[in-house]
Amino acid sequence: MPSIFVSHSRHDEDIRTFFDKAFAGAAVKAIRLEFEEFAVSPSIYVMEQVRLADAVFHSFGPKYYP
């Protein structure tokens, strides 16, 4: 199954809801890592997930910037 790494702020609930609905019936796996606990450095784990994904989508939502 193809996968898409989705990057966004954990505070943009409306964007998370949009992606949940968009991928609900799709034959694609959405990879989101917003709340995970990491055993290794988060940057190493995230980069590995990006490398393995078939596509990457980054959303600059209203809560992306502090």
C-alpha cells in the first residue's frame, strides 16, 4: 500500500480532521507522528519515515508558526 508522510502542527485540529477524512476511504496509508513517544532521537525516526514514504505532504496551517 502506498504511503504519504503528512507533516503539520499538532495544534491544527481542523487540518488533522481533514486528513483523517481524506484518507479514510483511500488505498493509501497516512503516516503522522505528532504524539508518539520516541525510543531514539525523534529526528532520526522522522527522517526514516519520510525516506520510506512514497510521498510527503507538509501543511503550513495557522498554528504552525508560534
